[in-house]
Amino acid sequence: MAKKKLRSKTKAKSKSRKAPKKKRGSLGVLIITVAIIALVIIVSKVKSGPAVKFIKSQVLAEWGVSGDKKGELDSPRGIALSPDGLDVYVTILNTNSVAKFKLPANPADDWTFLTEWGGKGSKDGQFNEPSGISTDKDGNVYVADAWNGRIQKFSDTGKFILEIGGQKAGFYSPRNVMVNKFGIVYVADTGTSRIHRFDTDGNRVGNPAGGSGKAPGKFMEDFGIALDSKGRIYVADAGNRRIQVFSPDLVPQAQIKVKAWDANLPLWPMLAIDSQDRLYAVSSGTQEIIVFDTKDKNFKYIGTIKSDMRDKPMFTNPLGVAVDAQDDLFITEISRNRVMKIKPVFE
């Protein structure tokens, strides 16, 4: 009997010794579970990126011309300001033309129609889907004539001066053009996913950059172009959902991811940069403008422009964007056939 009691006591002690092992096992499982949950949270934050910060904007003006009037905004596309900021040029898709307007001193007043030129065709001064537009320091106007595969240069009154590119340059559907302060003309040839350089006389400068692909320096349909105060070139790489940054000599330097440019949404991403080197990237499909700080080495996301001061959505298919000396934005609205002037409020 004594032996049986001893055995039972021994078993009891044995069981009591195993109990802590179960505790340690439970604690280990708990630690692992917490670690996994923390990892999931961290990964989800990395994947989602910074939280969206909305930048409210004051709507200063809205202008438009409808019907059979001169300068009718029948699907406006690109937009550019004259060097003095007094006039605005708009490319118009459905009339294959460029219209020029005088801006009012008081934004609440209407703008004044000055002139219009173009018409559908392939002759000098005609267009087949005009898209991006830019001006040089002398006031000349450059228009991306997409399906004629060329850039056309005009005087500020619409007089044809010369053609840049064309078939001899291997262009296929160039969608945008930008001229820097030194007179270098940058062309986004969307169909071949390349960036070209010319002088204002139409002479090629260096070799084109790009080509189709996902690697740095390659594009999947380049579109918008913008230039910062350091002379760097920003190119909207629509298919790769990013903006690529290049040196003035077209050496790739950095990439900026733009998640709003979803492949399932319409993409015509135009770009602009203001006097503070803030980069504005239009997202037509999501009806917003994303803003980045190009002075920050990581091109920090600043915020998203989408609503006015009363939190009312401002856009329906924004496309073209230009910035004046006061850092006010001029935006073409392709669905409403309007041009908006807004002032973002940065806190």
C-alpha cells in the first residue's frame, strides 16, 4: 500500500512538473501570434504608403465657350500660359484647334477671346488631335500634333513657323511638349515611349531616351512633362504608374510612385511644377491632383487636391494643368468643357 501511495505521489509530482511546460508553450504561441499581427500591420502600412492628406483649394474662376462661338471649348486638352502670364492657350480636341484668351484682371470676370487657329488636316497649321502645349521665353507656341506625328511651332498670333520631328524623327503619336528657359524643347513621343530633345529651330540635341519597358529610364507610354528650378525633367510614365525624374541630359535619377494612376482607370496624366518646386500630377480617372515636394530628396508626398473650401468635389475629368507666377493652377475639364483657376491652400 505504501508503494502505491508513493507511486501516486510521484505521478502527482510528475504532472505538476509538466504544467509549467504547457504555460511556456502557451506563452510562446502568444508571443508568436503578437509578432505576426505586428508584422502584418507594418507590412500593410508599407504597402498602403502615407495616408491621404486632402489639400483644400479656393476656386477663383471658371471659364468656358460653348456653341458655335469662336474659341469653343469642345473637349479642351492641354493648357499653357504666355511668358507674361496675361494670356492662356488651350488645345481643343474636337475642333482640332488652339484658342488664345486674355485673362481678366479680376478672376471673377470673363476672359476675352483673342484668336484661334487650326482645323483638321496634315498641312502646316492644321492638326490631327492636338494635345500638350507649351510656350518659350519669346512667346512662341509649341503644340503636340499627335496623329500627324509632329510638334508644330507658332508665333503668339498663330502664324506657323516650323515643324519639329515628324516621320524623319521616328515620331508616333507625340502627346506632350515642354520648353525650358534655355530653349531646349522636350517631346514626349507616347507611341514609342521615348523623350526627345531639340532646340527652338528644330535641330536635334543629343540622343532620345527611353523605350518600352519597366526598368528605370524606360516607359510604358510617357505623357506629361514638367521642369523644376534645377532643370530636372519629370515625365509621367502612365503604364508603370510612376513619374520618372531625369537630369537635363536625360539621365534617369529617380522614380515617384503614383498609386492613383490605376491601370483600370482612364489615364492622361499631365504634370506641372510651381515656383516652390511642388509637383502637380493630374489623375483624371480619380478626379484629383496629387502633389509632391521635389525639394525633398525622397520626393515627399504633400497631399491631394480634390475638394474646394466647403469640401465639395471640384473636378470631373481634369486633364491639362498650368501654373502662374502666383502658384495658381489652371486646369482643363474635358467633360464640362471648362477651364478652372484654383488656389491650393497649403498649411
